[in-house]
Amino acid sequence: MEYIKYIERESGEVKKEVVPGEGMLKWLYGSFFGKASLHVLVKRKVVSAVGGRFMNSRLSKGQIKRFVRKNGIDLSIYHETDSKSYRHFNDFFYRKIQETQRPIGEAVVSPADGKLLAFPNINEVDSFFIKGSEFSVRSFLKSKKLADKYADGAMLIVRLAPADYHRFHFPASGKISKSKKIKGKYFSVSPLALKKSLEIFCQNQRTYSILETEEYGDILISEVGATMVGSILQTYENDSFVKKGSEKGYFAFGGSTVVLFFEKGKVKFDKDLTENTQKGYETSIKMGESIAH
């Protein structure tokens, strides 16, 4: 079995991540017939929509207890501590965490729980992934103006696994714009899929908004959907002043990703995050942990 290795930030140890649906993902993204199936069916909205409806129905409630046990999820840190208290799987999936469990650190903080990659310069992104993969801010944001604004800037990727806490928050305090949607497909954002190409980010459905801050310039926050993610829901008020660590929104069922873009020279990522990325490792992170200054 091929494992995805990452570095646990707290201990500095290399850990192995269990990838849900590993066999199917390898077939879909690594074989000729798998890729054909992927483009014909799996990436289409109808598949995610059907899955989303099931996850919103009471029929899915029976999946919760098994999912909690299989993934070793500690429900005691959430508002609802009993798996029977959730109405359906999605209600459990975007469960709210107790505020005391995610203290907010100094400077810029992680917007979500997950595995993180930090690139001080966006031009370094392609070197991390398989040769031949290409990624550009312009293709991701579908905007030359924004591509110019964040040219040679920094980029942070936080990948959320299905077992993670799936609400996302503001990395700093400031004024937040309205969220804009970019239509796309529904490819998986599993590490096994992303190892093949980061271009998946430029093809999936995604949203973005801009957080105007005094200390760190304009931070662009983008949420990326994926296979079986029915919705990216924003819970903040448009064009309002928001506090660092306050909730921005949440993902419905599936793997998901939050991407941050910073203007050139505005922030410096914490040393351990950049060093781990340079070595080819993601770093486990919790929402509220300091990531840059």
C-alpha cells in the first residue's frame, strides 16, 4: 500500500495518512480506463449532487457512528458530543467545534484544520508536484488583474481530509469582500489525485473573496470543492469587518481545500512550514495556529 507521508507539526515526526478510497483513486487517476471514466462521469455535477442529497437525508445518519469509529474522531471537542444528536451525515460533517479547542495565535493563522503546503513564491509551486504539471494564478482565478496583483506573491494550500473539521475561518482581521464563484468540475482533491497534477485546482468549482488588512495587505481566500462536495457555503456578511479566527463558512460532504494568496513581500511563512514543503512534505495544522508574520 502506498502511503501519503506528512509531518505532524506538534512533534515534528513523519506520519502516514490513510487515504479513503485509495484503490479507486489510483485507478481513476492512474489508468487509461480510469481517466476515461473520470472525465465521462465522476467529475460531473450530477454524481456529487446525488451523493449530496443522500448525505442530507436521514438515511445517511447510520453512517456517522461507523465513520467516527473508523477515523478515530474525538466528538468530545465539538458542540454535539453524541453521534446520535446529528440529523444526517452532512449535519455531522460540518459540525461546530468548541471555541476553546482552537485558540487563535499571533499574526496570520491557519483558516482550517488540515495538511498544509507553504510556498513563499508562487513560481515555486510547480517544482513540488510531478514534472509536467502546470499551475498559474491566472488560470486559477480566471483574472489577469488578480494574477498581476499576486504575481511573485506567496501561496498557502490547506487540504482538508474527510475526517477533518470542515468549517473555515478568517486568517486575519480586516474587511471582507463578497464571495465570487468560478464554475468548474468535481475532481477529487485527495493527495493521490493532486500528486498527478495541481491543475485540478484550476478545473474544480471554487469561490474566492478578498480580505483587506492593514498589516498583511489584501489576502485572497479561495475555497475549492471536489468530488462529493455538494456545496461551499459562506456564513459571513459581505463587505463587513471580520475578526481573525471568526467563521467564514463551511464545506458539505467530501474532500476540500482552502487556498490563500498573499501579495509580494507582505508576509513571511513560519520556517517549519516552508522547510517541510521544500522537503516534499505537507504539515498537519489546526485552525488558529500561527502560520506567517
